[in-house]
Amino acid sequence: MNRCSRCGDEQGKTASASLIHPRFAQTVSTAAHRSSDTVCMSTPTYQGHEILFTRQQIADRVAEMGAQITGDLNGEKLVMIGVLKGAAPFLSDLARSIQADATFDFVAVSSYGKGQRSSGAVKLIKDLDEPIEGKNVLIVEDILDTGLTLAYLRKLFLQQHPKTLRIATLLDKPSRRIEKIEADYVGFSIPNLFVIGYGMDYAERYRNLPDICLMAADQG
């Protein structure tokens, strides 16, 4: 809202081992530019929801992403553009992990109805408040799946001629991709699961869960 996983090379540290729902321990991987250290544990839950990534795992991974982004900026300023509503918690935590002069802006788009399926059409609901020409821009998204939203936003922002345009996504679902687009910074790569919590919702519910959880069929 990436790819199998992204490797921990010289640009980013390998992400720490993940506490993952045992059914998906082979397919869910942390992403730090392609690494996949996973540990199968007993199934953790929060308020009856099965947890995919704990709040501590999220915090650790976001800190790693922030350090990588800081290095790539090389002391330059940054405009972080959050995609409402789901990316708000991620942007807030990521910004505090980036050691740079950063400002915020937000856009809102619509591609989902009130269910679990994307409508396939992307509509801009809220545009940027400030111009981004000549600036280093980072689009911050909660989840990259079909790529329709991010492909639309990338095309839209490139028309303003930013100095650089990069994408950071907390979650990536490469199996869902329709548009050919990849993120520059990826938190976790996951299979085709419907997840809630940490900003992600089902019909506007569950955004305030502190962990990333699986959406059960009987919880809709």
C-alpha cells in the first residue's frame, strides 16, 4: 500500500529475526534490501487478533529504515509525503528515526471501498499543500500491493520535477503486483494476507492496534 524480501547489503543492516505466525514462517520475511531471517514461534495474539509483526519488531525495523534513509540523504533536506490514512503511524515513527531536516506533507487517495478488495481505480482526494520542485521527496506508504496507488502518485509527483523521488513502504505484497513498481525502502515483505493494525484498517476499524495483525474471516 515489494518484493520477496530485500537484502541487507552495504546500504542497510539485515533485519532482526521475526516473531511470525507459524503458518507463514516460510513465506513472511523481514526486508532490509533482501534478507529473510524468520523464527517460528507459538502464535501471539492481541485482543483476539493473531499477530504477524509485534510492536517491537515494527519499531526495530523502522529504526533500521530510518538509519538507511539518513545515510542516503547525506545531510540534505527531505520532504516526507504520507499517504492518508494508513501511513500516518508509520510516517510518525519513521520521521523520528531519520536524522535530517525533514518536513511533512500529506495526500489522500481512494482505491479501496469498505471491503478487502481494491476497486482498481485511483482517485486523488487531497493534494499536496506545498510544491516539491527541486526537493528530495520520500513517499511514505503503509502497504504496497497492486502498485496502482503508488504508480499513480509517482507519475503525479514527477510532473513537479523533484530533485529525488523515493518510496518507503512498511509492508510489501509482491504477489499482488499489477503495476511494475518497487519501493526503495521496505519494512517487511509478506504473502497475500489481509492485515490490520498500525494504521491499516478494515472498513476504518483496527487502525489503532499497536501490532500488525491478521484479519480473521469472523472479525469483519
